[in-house]
Amino acid sequence: MRRFRLVGILSSLLLAAGAVLTGATTAEAAQPAASDGYVALGDSYSSGVGAGSYIGSSGDCKRSTKSHPYLWAAAHSPSTFDFTACSGARTGDVLAGQLGPLGSGTGLVSISIGGNDAGFADVMMTCVLQSDSSCLSRIATAEAYVDSTLPGKLDGVYSAISDKAPNAHVVVIGYPRFYELGNVCVGLSETKREAINKASDHLNTVIAQRVAAHGFTFGDVRTTFTGHELCSGDSWLHSVNWLNIGESYHPTAAGQSGGYLPVLNGAA
């Protein structure tokens, strides 16, 4: 009798263990797949305008294999990499045409956006071609837009990203200061250079505020670009280029790898 009782007890223990293991296996199978896809959104600072080596199929969006999103993906091998950033993009362009790849499997999103909404290209051309007073006036108009209108447009983009990619860590990368000040530099006056730098700081501040409100991470590239601004002697930014105006005031390949990539690495 003792033998049969012992066999019964052992059988019960094995069945219980099997149920536990089966339950664990079922629970593991029910877990969603890891969210480790990467989607790179945004404007020309994300697409890599100015870095060269543009992907032919990207057309006018000028997505570069030397851009920081492409370099990050090559180094980290995410399960998927979707690169929809595009030269000239504004907040409305991101909403209309860049969010398609986002989903529950997206683990990382990076984006730079807002500069074109604020009229960055027109500000720079005004400051290059016109007087100090005209430059300062155009900058004041841009800053007023950044204060009054841009926050709502950024909120729209950030909310859409959260809705479409609820599991993603979102890194919003800012813009560099453009000029090293206090030295002799051919081109724009010190007054214009200082005003442009302050405008960049102002834009970054507003972006960072909205980023914090959405629980995202702000990537500040001003530190990595310090010592590599225009007029520094070792610039990671293109100056005005009349033969290729679209690359003017954009990061070089060194700016993408040395200025932007370390910030994304640190924030991702």
C-alpha cells in the first residue's frame, strides 16, 4: 500500500509541475514580441542633407548613409529600420507622410523638427543678404512664431507619435548653435551671428519644453558642436554655398557622426 501511495504522490507532483511549466510556457507565448524597431522621422538635419552619400531612392528627401539615424541603425542592428525623414519637412509633413512605419513593434523613434516651421531658411538668407537691422527683424518674427504657434504644432506631432507607437522611446534632437563668437570671421557681422545663435537657443528651449511635457527625451547637440561651429576653424557645418544652396548651414558628415550620433547614442 505504501508503494502505491508513494507512486500516487509522485504522479501528483509531476502533474502539478507539468501544469506550472505549461502555464509558464503559455504565459510566455502570450507576451507580445519585443518592441525594438527603429523609425527615424524629421527634417533635413535627420535625413542628412549636407553629409553626402544620398540614397538614390530617397529622391529630394536626400536621406544619407552618413546621417546619424543610418549610422545608429548600422551600429545597433534594430529588428527593423524605417527612415522617413525628409529635407524641408515641417510638422505637417511629418503628420501627413512620415508616420506610416510606426506601430507597437517600434522601440525607438528619433526626430528633429520645427526649424522649417519657424522659417529657418528664410532667416538665414535674410541675414546673409540684408542689413543687420533686417536680419534682427526677421529673427524677431521667427521667435514670435516659435512662441505663439510652434508649441501647438509640436504637440500635434508628438501626440501622434505616442498614439501610433505606444511602446517607443522617443528622442527629439535639437539644433546646433551656428557660429563661434568673439573672433575674426569673414561673412556675417558679429551682431548677426550672435542673434542667430540666440534664435537657435530660443528654438531649442521651446522644443525641449514640449518634449518634457510629452515625457520624451531631448537630445541637445549644442554641447557636441561646441568648438565646431562656423568661424571655429574646424567647422562641422556648411557655410553658405551658392553652388549647392540646399546644403548651406547643414551638418557635414563629421557633424552627423561627431555632433549628432553621440547625442542619439546617449539618449536612445
